Amino acid sequence: MNEDLLKTTRINLLADFYQNLLTPTQIQYINLYYSDDYSLGEIAQLHHVSRQAVYDNLKRTVTTLENYEQRLHLYRNFNQRQQLIDQIQQCIVKKYPNDVHLKALVDQLAQLE
């Protein structure tokens, strides 16, 4: 993946985890810019503000999301849990392919995410 796509993906995931801590305007701008691929100018027109105001809001919001992640680690912990679930599933396939109960427990764990 290229760097821009990685950044966009990370910001979208951080927004998913922390959107309840953002203002409605921050959520709208992040969704329009990073999810819906609107330009700064299109968002500015839609919200009747300057392009610079949109840029500043997005920059502050991304900083806010990164600060939340730095303190709360929801995204990092999610990734670590997903990796562990994948490892457990691989282990089941190799060592315990017939253990239906173990498979069901791992599936339940995966559903919690």
C-alpha cells in the first residue's frame, strides 16, 4: 500500500474507534474527506466555510485522534487481538482440526471484535 492509502486507512479506523469523542462537525469533515473522498473545496462549499477552515479543522481532528490513540490504545489493542486470533486459528487448523468446541470459542472471540 502506498503511504497516502495507509494514512487514510489509519485515520478512518481511528475515527471508527474514537468518533464518540469528536464533535459532529469533526465527524462530518473526517467522513467526507477520508471516507467519501471529497476535496477541501467541496467540503468548504457544503458547509459554507473557507477551504482553510476545513483544512485546519481536519488537521486538528487528526491530531486529536492520534492523541486519543496514544493515550487509550484502542486501535493498537484491536490489531494485537486480531493477530492473536489469527495465530490461534492457524494453530487450531494445524494441531486441533477436529476440535469443534475450540473452533467455536475462537469464533466467539472473533465476533466480539
